[in-house]
Amino acid sequence: MEPSGRSVPPAPSAGRVRAFLRLVVIEHSVFALPFAYVAALAAGYDLSRSVHWLDLVLITIAMVAARTFAMAANRVIDRELDAHNPRTAGRELVTGTVAVRTAVVGALVALGVFFVTAASLSWLCLALAPVAALPLVIYPYAKRFTDFPHAVLAFAQAVAPVGAWVAVTGHWSWAAVVLGLAVGLWIGGFDMIYACQDAEVDRAIGVRSVPARFGIRAALAASTVTHVVTFGLFVLFGLLENFGVWWWTGLALTAAAFCYEHAIVKTDDLSRVNRAFLTANGFVGIALFLFALVDLINRGLVA
């Protein structure tokens, strides 16, 4: 504050940074990041019964960087489509709050950080980094050539737990693959719910999705089936990793969150899609991570 009590306007650079963070919706990292932590902690437990803190820090940086790259690239690629959708017409690249050049530079910087961090973890992580990055760019284009872009998103998100496991142990794990598939289907399933609110506009502007092609009722039914399979994979992961009562308690709460999410979104009432998207799904990620952590500590995980 100035002595007179008036607020000092933020520096232009600070304003641009905040606008870029709004562009990439940085707070939504909460969805996939907890499951990368679950994989990393479970891998550390299997390997040495301890938390691998440096790996955990690097995994966090890599995850946030990859997601930032994905969101910035998505916004750049989709900016013309966003301009024709009333729900997205206020996004930063459409209104000019963030310049396209800024978004491109931000995306490239984030991608660079992702690759450098992968190299810091291991040569195998660096070799696999392009496999993780490529679907992140394909996803925004997928809605232009397939009715199932949600499957591309699911694959992109499934990579995170597998990558976290490889980062800690240096080798492949079927348990990590099961967790990755669960996370991918979970996110792909609620992406179908989220896309329902744009079904009519998407048909008009040529964007493809399950709701746009098959209708909202079919999309909600497909999402329900997808999340049933997701839950089954979470159960299988718990069995493969010999989790105890805390994990199963977390899964019971997850089942309740899934039921709540699907109960509040109806074919003729999509007004609570954001509540399902943000509240229910944010709860699932954080709750399962916390219960997995307590379970691992209870079984002997040490810092």
C-alpha cells in the first residue's frame, strides 16, 4: 500500500503471470496429482518401506509442468472453437487477456521443465517422456476427428501413476498400470459428463464427443459404466498392493462420491455439472490419497 492508503497496481508481469495461471486452471492439478503420489508412495513402500522425498518433489514438478503444457496447448489449439461457444467465449485467449504468444511461450517453457525434470529422475523417465507428452497435444485435436476424444484424455491421464512408479523404482509394474487405467477411466468418465453441457453447441460448430454424437442420456450412461469399471480397478489395485482397512474405507467414501456425482447430474438438468466436476472429483483424488497414505504408514512406511 502507498502511504495515502491507495493500492499500488500490480506490475504488468505479475498480472500476466496470474492471467496465465487462470488460463491453465492451475488449481485443477488436484485431480491427477494425488494418484501420482499414491503410486510413488506405494512404490517406495515396496522398494524400501520409505518415502523417496527427492523423487516425490521431482514428480510434483513434472506433473504440474506436464499439466500446464497440456492446458496451455489446449487453449491455444481450441481458441477459435472457444470463441463460438458461449460457455467458453470468456476464456483468456478469446478475450485477449492473455496473448497467444504468451500462451505458446508458457506451454514451451512448461514442456521444457517437464523434460528436464524427467531427465533428473532417470534416463528411462526421459525416454518415456515423449510418450506422456504426445497424447496431451493429440487430445484437443481428437475432438475434430473422433467421437471419443475422452478416450484420448483417459490415456493421457493414465500415464501419470505409471510414470511416478517408474520414477521411484526404475521398472514397470502391473499394479501401477492398473492404477493408471483407473485414473484414466475416472477422468475420461467425468469428461463425458462435463461435455454434456456443450452437446448442442458442439453439434453446431463441428466439435465431436460422445454427448454430441450419441446424446446426453447415452453419455451419462457410458460415464456411469466407466466409473463402475474405475471402481473395480481401484479395488484390484488395493488387492495387488495388499492395502488394509484404511484404503478400503477410502474406497467406500469414493463409491459414495461417485454415486453423488451421478445422482446430481440428470439428462434434463445439467445445472450441477460443475459441482460434480469440481467437488466430487476433487474429493475422490484427495480422499484416496489421504487414506492410502494412512494405510501405508500403518503398515510401516517411514519418512
